[in-house]
Amino acid sequence: MNIRDAIRERHSVRQYKKEPVSAELRDKLNALISETNEESGLNIQIIYDEPRCLDSILARFSKFRNAENYIAIVGNKSLTDLNERGGYYGEKLVIAAQMMGLNTCWIGGSFSRKNCGAVIGDEEKLVCIIAIGYGLNEGNKHRSKSFARLCSVPEEEMPVWFKAGMIAAMMAPTALNQQKFFVEMEGEEAVITTDGGGMAQIDLGIVKYNFEAASGHKCR
């Protein structure tokens, strides 16, 4: 499975098997998170076999089951782009997990912050978490807005690389599937923006990662 395949096949999963993540995959995930933190300047952590964080009334109402492993996106409050950066590097881990045969779900509010197992310093903030594990299913494809509503470039005029990035961006998970982003092209560069607040900034990072991973081009 390559990155484009993983982006296409990855869907949000809320119900998981009562099965611990294998020691081999834990080693891979731990190493990848360490590398990601080095690159990003974040303090992303993964917590295994901890059921309390996603056993709240709200989590159960949101149909989470056996979600006992999760990635905590943590970073310094002083980072002006903390939410966007968390979304970008969190999505990098999500797609890597998909390629390892694991399922995931981004979670912005349906979890117990007081029961989260992450270590959060006084100058740090818990942005969100990502459930991870062996899903009971592969999830369902979400509906997407049209090219015309999400991008200023007509589909028939898109360069091959740009269209590949755009398709991946449209597959990105966003809060309540609102897709509050817009893609433009300035010269040979894609520019992705949002007019939304906190969760939309996380979504913006997620969308940017998908676009770059699929297109092979950096965007801003």
C-alpha cells in the first residue's frame, strides 16, 4: 500500500476489537512518533491499553467501543500554529497507521480530558486525540463537496499533480465533515486556507498533509 492508497482507504473507525496492538507495531509507532516530534517540535504521545479516556458518556453516545489506545496531540501553547501543526503531523501518523493495518479516528471533544493518560506540561496544551487500533470494520467513505466549492481552479485545468493533491484533500477527515477549506493556485504553488477557528485549523493541517503527500508538492 502506498500513501495514495492509504489516504483513499482510510476512514474514521469508532468501534475496535478487544485486541492489544502487537509489540511489533508498538515499536514502529513509538519510533515514528519520536521522529515526528523531532521534526515538528510537538510532544505527541501514544497511550496503550487505557480505557478511561474514551469511556465517557459523550464517547459512548458517539458510539466509541473498546477504544483503549490513542495518540495525544500535545504542543507548547506558544506555538502560533499549534492546531494546524498538530493536524498536519497527526495526519502523518494516521496515514502511517493505515499502512500498518491499523484504524483510526480523530477526536476533538468526545473524550475525557481529565482521564487522558498524556503527560501535559504547564506550558503545553492537549489539542485533540486520535483513537487507534484494530477496527471492527474499515469505516465508511464520507461525502464530499464538489471541486468547484473547494477550489478556484476548474477541474479540467488542473495539472496532474494538483488534481492528485486535490482529490486527497477532499478525502481528508474534517470536523463534522464540514470541509471548511479552500484551495487556490498561485503560480506553481497550491495555497490552502480556512475561515474557521480552532477545529478548522486542525482540519487545515490535516488537509495540507494529504495534499502534499499525494501530490509530492509542498503547499502553503
